[in-house]
Amino acid sequence: MAALFRASRNLLQRCTRHGDVALASSRSMASKTPVGFIGLGNMGSPMAKNLLKHGYPVIATDVFPESCKELQDLGAQILDCPAEVADKADRIITMLPSSPNVIEVYNGPNGILKKVKKGTLLIDSSTIDPSVSKEMAVAAEKMGAVFMDAPVSGGVGAANLAKLTFMVGGVEEEFTAAKELLGSMGANVVYCGPVGTGQAAKICNNMLLAIGMIGTAETMNLGIRLGLDPKLLAKILNMSSGRCWSSDTYNPVPGVMEGVPSANNYQGGFGTTLMAKDLGLAQDSATNTKTPVLLGSLAHQIYRMMCARGYAGKDFSSVFQFLREEEGQ
């Protein structure tokens, strides 16, 4: 009887081990299924590269074919339009400049929803109006797909290093599946609530970022005019209560830090046009919720003015240069 028990136990252990292997193999196979990626700009390209680095086959497209070449050279499959991507992938990430772009990519004549498969997970990492995210979620649900908004924070540097922060809105039961993918591109993946709450968190963050950058630029400019060395002033700020991300990680003054847009004539990074757009979203949300955002409104005006004065293509930290030029007028 004891021998029979031992034999049964050994058989059970072997089956359990084989089951574990099969389960692990199943997970591995699932993770190796293709991931669609639409939008290969300053942020989308490094994000897609990190998916490739983590072993995900990537199927991608972009409205500008030249944006696809580098990713194609790294092994990604490049297709002509979002609908073709949706036909070949059941997990798709989009990273687009604005609400109209998202509407076109999802609902347009060659959009994702023209060929999306039932059960497909759609993750939008664009920064757009929360109401548009909700509209896309409803449209996706009608096609049997799941839409989640997952805008990012951290900029191009964090995108390159896979250290982005993702703010995710959507059905909570789908968060684990989304987190698996997003974790390959970021250091923090935070569930915020229903669809649209990821966008709400991002809009609030970027409003504070703009206000902080303008404050840092004004402070540094004042200190320089008072005779302080900019590197010394930055060092003091960063060991004092005025310290912020714009002063210690992304300083807007040329020569203070290496590896930031201010060290490269404000090229790359997060464009002034995009910051003005995000501040417009914050302004609209504040109006809709009757929320006073006095400094947010002023920041919006400043960045819109910068766009009209030739700064549209420069990084948003070029507000320092803008203020310096304003002195001479």
C-alpha cells in the first residue's frame, strides 16, 4: 500500500512539473506573439525598440515611411497602414501627437477598427482629450476589442532607457495584460481607474511640468542677471527647497547640464508645440470642471506665444531662451 502511495505521489509530481513547464511554455509563446505599434516619432520609436529588445516581434507603421527604416533594420515588420497592423496583431500600441491623429488612426478609412480582431487589446499612449479616449473605448467595444489609455511621462530620455511612467485607464481586469507589455518600456505602470483617467493624470502632470519649467527658467535668468554663475545657482537650487525636475534633471540653461536639449540648441526632447497642445487640454478640462487654473492658463499663453515666435520646433525648455530674447524688446 505504501509503495502504491509513493508511486502515485511520484506520478503526480511528474505531472505537476510537466504542467508547470507547459504553462510556462504557454506564457512564453503568448509573450512572443506579435505586437502592433503605430506612431514611430521621438517617443514611439524608442518604445518600439524596447519591445524588440524584450523579444516581442513588432509589426509597425507610421504616416512617415522614413520613420520606419531604423526599426525595420532592427527586425520589425513594416506595413502600410493601421488596418493592416490590426489584421496581423491582437495587441496594438499607438503613440500619436494629438486627438485628431488618434481618431484617424482608429476610426479612419484605413484605421485599426476596420480590421481589428475580437479580443484585441488596444493601448493608446498618446496624450489626448480624455473624452476622445472614452469615445475610442466605446467604438472598440462595439468591435469586440478592449481599449485602454496609457499616456507616458519621462520624455525621450526615459523612453530610450525604458524608464517611462505609464498612467493607465481602462477595465481593471485587463490591466495585468497591459502591464506585461508596458513594463518592457517603462519603470512604472500605474492603474488610474476607468478609461480616461490615465489622460487626466497626464494632463495634470504636464500642466505642473510647464509651470515648473517656466518658474525654473525665470529663476535661472534672474540669478544670471544678478551675477550668479548658472551652474552654481543650479547646484544651490538642487540642494534647497526650490529643487524640481526642471532644475535637477532637465535644466533649461545651456551649459549647466549635458545630455539635455538645452545642451543641443533645444533640439529633440518634448516639443513646444506639444506642450502648448497639452496645456490646451488642461485648459479645456479646467473649463469643463469649473476649476481655477491661474498659473496653468498663463503657462498656456506663454507656450502659445512661443509657437508664434519661432519656437514651435524646439524643446519646451527653450522658454529660457524665449525669456532672454524678450529682455531685448
